[in-house]
Amino acid sequence: MNTVILKFGGTSVADNIKLNVVAKKIISLKNKAKNVVVVVSAQGKTTNQLIKEAQELSAIPEEREMDMLLSTGEQITASKLSILLNRKGYPAVSLTGWQAGIKTNSIHTSAKIEQIYTKRIEQELEKGNIVVVTGFQGLNEEQDITTLGRGGSDTTAVALQVALKADKCYIFSDVDGIYSADPNMITMAKRLDEISFDEMQEVADSGAKVLHDRCIQMGKKFDCDIIAKSTFSDEGGTKICQQIESSEVKSIVKNENLIAIEIENQQFYDIYQCLLENNILVEAFQKREKVIEFRIKKSEYNKVIELLDSNYPTCQVKQKDLMKLSVVGYGIIQDNQVLNQVIKILKKYKIEILEVNLTLAKIEILVKEINNEIVKILHEQLIK
Ligand code: ADP
Ligand code: ASP
Ligand code: MG
């Protein structure tokens, strides 16, 4: 193997003991591959903690400053890991996103990678160094630090795979692959050996945080397989790749990070534009009689309320929590069998359905609330 990318997430690098496990894994792969590029996340819950501390200072901190702050988490991990690898006799150098040549657009807190100038990484690899790159960050045209959105280190890893034409990209985490449901919620969930880019995209878009949604788009676009594996075991793994056809349910996702906003207002275009211009991800924007209704992520709620308060101070805003259940599998909507089974189970357990949406690889059901026991029953009935 010539070049491999290894990405380690927050739980995998949470403390010195775990960093030692990670270093061991890197060394064993360095003995097999000529060039090793490692991408790291911030340790444990560092990013959450930094957000909390910033919000204690200001309810809605400036996004530029948040990027400056949050990018520090990854720097700590990269330098610690390099110190450890060097001590173990494996020369390593840490690089920030900007030192690694990662150029992004200017959308602070959810920037997109536009270009990677790989010269510096290549020079370091040429010298025989293991290159440890901070995930989740880059630099925009104004030379300001940007971040790629929560969970974005996965996207750094796949972007480097593409830019360096690496042979393999491993995403290591606390689970040994992609499962038929979140294994921390449904204990009998099954690990999948393979899942297609399209299906994985639906799993990620539905809110399973196991992989960042944009890394899958990139893998698909450049036809680069991604391998999800565990940091703490050599067994298992799931390959995310192109697949020809299949028509079974692969995974079930429950998403609680959703909120519906209802505004007594008729300014459809103005309000929609205001949200879009402020980079709010809006789902299902619609006008009904005297109200406008749309859905957003709970995590964007404060920002949306602040926007509405300052731009439309007189309008009445109501909100309600929602949940979304997604049943993912390419081709499962081509007959009504799976949908029928889902509806039967939800009816039996008196779950009020608010909306059903279908895509080529997903059945998505919006509900007020659904508990994990019912998700477990759905899993039992739908996953072969
Ligand atoms: P990292 O910190 O390494 O980036 P994440 O916490 O982002 O890891 O992703 C791993 C977590 O994703 C697991 O601990 C698991 O609870 C969750 N998860 C959700 N859905 C799935 C799924 N279908 N398969 C595997 N893990 C899942
Ligand atoms: N540290 C960032 C986050 O927690 C990025 C990542 O972990 O991928 O969202
Ligand atoms: Mg992650």
C-alpha cells in the first residue's frame, strides 16, 4: 500500500490511555503502508464543552469566533498524538487544517472544502513522517479559520483521500462498523459488511451521527470506498461503496434533533430568504392558511428565534418537538410491502403519524414521539 488515511474520532482519542491505543494502531499500519496520514478529532466532549463555555458568555456568539475557538480542540489532539508517536520512535508531525493546505469557502461553522494544496503534506511524507492533520477545519479566502460542521473530521479524512489519491481511508470510532440501527440504542442491531453510498447517505441525512453526511457525498462522487472500523478491535468493519442492486431494509434511524416552527405571518418569501441567507437548514417550508410552518434542527433553534425576533418582532412564533423515523434500504419503496409493515406496527402501538415521505432509498415518517421499545420492535420485524 502506498498511502492510507486513518481518522480517529473524539472517543478514540479521549485520554492518554486511548491515545496509546491509537498510536499502536497507527504504528501497525505504518509498518504496512509507505505513507500514513492521520486525521484526528478533538478529545472526548471537548467541542461540546467549548460551545457551552462560549454560550455562557453570549447566547449567540459570532460564528467566526466560534470557528476560531472550536478549531483549537483538534490541535490539542494532533500535537499530543505526534508527541507520543515521536517518543515511540515513529517520526510524526502535526499540521493544522491551514498548514495542510485545506482551503474552504467562507461559511463559518459549516464551511465546504474547495481545494486542498497537498504540497506540505507530501513534503512531510517524503521525509518519512507520519502526518497528523487536525480534522474539521480549514482556511477561507480572507485567511480566517473555518470549521466544517459538527462531525466534520470524517469529511477532512475523505477529502484527503481524494486529494492524495490514497489507497484506503479508514474511519475509526467506538463502533466496529455501520449497524442496522444505532447499536447503543438497539443492542441486537447487526453490523453490515457493506452498505452503498446512497443508503449510507440516507442513514447520515436521517441523523445517525456515525459518519458525517458530506464525506459520503465525496466518497460517492470520487468513487473512493470508505471503511468504518473500531479503534479498539481488529474485528469487523463496514465498507461503504458502490453497489449494484439490493432491496432490503439496511438500517433504521430515530432522530430526535428536530423541531417544527409555526409563525403567524404571510411573508413566505421574506422569511424563507432570511433563513436561507443565514445558512439555516430548513426542511419542508410551507404556507398553510394564516401560518408558515417549517422544520429545523433543534441545535439551530436559538439562532432561528433570534433571527425571527430581530427581523419580524411582531409575529407569533410557536414551536413543537418532533421525531423522525427513517427506514433505509435501496429499492424498498418499489413495492408497498415494507411501508405497509411499518404502518401496521405504528398503528398497533398508537403512534400518531404526522407525515410520510418516500425517496428511492428511504421511508421517512414524522411522528410526535416514539420510544426506543417500538423502534426495537420495528427493527425485529424489518431487519432479516
Ligand atoms: P466519532 O467520535 O469517532 O466520530 P461518532 O460518535 O461520531 O464517532 O459516531 C459513532 C457513534 O455513532 C456510535 O457510538 C453510535 O452510537 C452512533 N451510531 C448511530 N447510528 C449508528 C449506526 N447505524 N451504526 C453504527 N453506529 C451508529
Ligand atoms: N470535534 C468536532 C465535533 O465534535 C469535529 C469531529 O469530531 O468530527 O463536531
Ligand atoms: Mg463523528
